Amino acid sequence: MMMTEVNFGSPVFTDHPTGWQTPSDLVAGFTLAWALELKERMSLSPHAPFAPGVMDRLPARYRFDTLGRLIDLGPGATGATFGRNPVVRLTTLCGAWQLFDLMNQSWRIRPHDFDQFANLLSFVTGGPERPSLFQGESADMSKCLLAVRVRRASMQLDELDLAEQWFLTGDDELTFDDARGNDSLLFHFSGMNTVPLALLSHQFIAAIWSTARVTVNKVGPELIVALHSNRVDALTDLLERGGEKALRAAQELTPMQFRWFDNWPGWS
């Protein structure tokens, strides 16, 4: 499968309302949601938007992960489950590829420049112990997808990695069982270097939010909101209904029950 065959702007989620039918639409929704939350945090605490106590002062629409519930298939989801849910797979891959395009405006990857490739691979996959793209974000899946994309760009390869093909097709034959029995993918970073990663709901949720947060940090929340101003009203309505649903449940359920409560409010 080649990159030229991929179009994230095509409507594939036909059961969604207008404005939410493409992978790009969903990535825009997550990115805008984080930009709006960050603006709210900065208005409450300009010098420390993530300080203890800020979360409790946020409006309900930002205190509960409504959008995350759209892609959360639960702790028992398997590779086959994700394979049948293109919303999860395509949104994750689209977000990572859009982040790559944004970053490559400054990276300007040079074909077959091994030193640049090695430095970018370290930057993309690193954590808070060194300068890195994601720093302290829980972003294993995002890191893997970015690393594969960096490798292909550096090697001038248009043919997709098998892991990338799984995100597009959900083909069970592209997964394998790891030592713990989890359905997993192998990501090809460089040479014979492959990295296995289990397919778990929290990995997908973390991947999508991590790419959204890094994107907003790079572009700026004000510009993100301006770029997606036509989506603000619909997104705010969705988040408010999800927040209200969660607030009611928090009053009626035990903490353990609420932990697994689905506050997705539906599209309308």
C-alpha cells in the first residue's frame, strides 16, 4: 500500500454529522478541544495553567474526556475489535501524520542524511530525560507512528510500513500476540530495529490527545481556535452535554462505577 492511496479528507464515517465525517474532521475536533481547554486554563491561572486546583475550577465541559469516550473501546478490546472500528485507527494515524507534516516544515528532512535521521529519531522517541517532541506525554503509539514516518521520509519510501497498513485496514494478519497475549503491532524504525506495541484502548486515546497537545503547543491555542472557528459552537455543545452527563453520573454512582462510566452524549 502506498501513501498516494491515503486520503484523510474523504468522508468515511457516514453515520456522523457533517463536520465529523472524515479523519481530518476528528483530528481537528481533538486539537480544537485542547486549544479551548488550554485557553480556559490560562485565563484561570496565567502563570501556572496546570497547577494543582486548576482542574477543579474548569467548566465541566473540560473536566471529563467526552471526545476520548468516542474512541474508548474499553479495557477488554482486542486487535480485532480495533480492526472493526476505523474511527479509532484512522483518527490516530491521521493525527500523527498531520503532526509530522507540521514538524517537517522546520525539520526539512533530507533524503539519506543518516545524521539528521538519527537525531530526529531520538527527538521523536525520547522522553523528558532529553530534548524531545513529546517530553512527558504518554505517547508511545504517537512516537512509533512518527518514527516510522521519519524513517520513510528519510529513505524516500512511499510504501507504507506494515503497522501503518494495519491502521488503514485493520487486517488481523498484520498483528501478533506478544508474550502477555496482547494483540500487538511491530513498528519498523530503522534497519533491523523493530518496536512492538500492544493494541490497548489507553494507547489510542493517549496517542490522539498527545498529538493534539503537541500541535497546539507548536501552533498556539489562539491560532488553532481561529483556524477552526467554524467548529467551536458544535464542539462546545458536544463537550457541554458530555460534561453535564458526567456531572449527573458523579452524583449517582460510586467512584468505581463512575470510573467506567461512558459520558459520550451522542451527536445530537
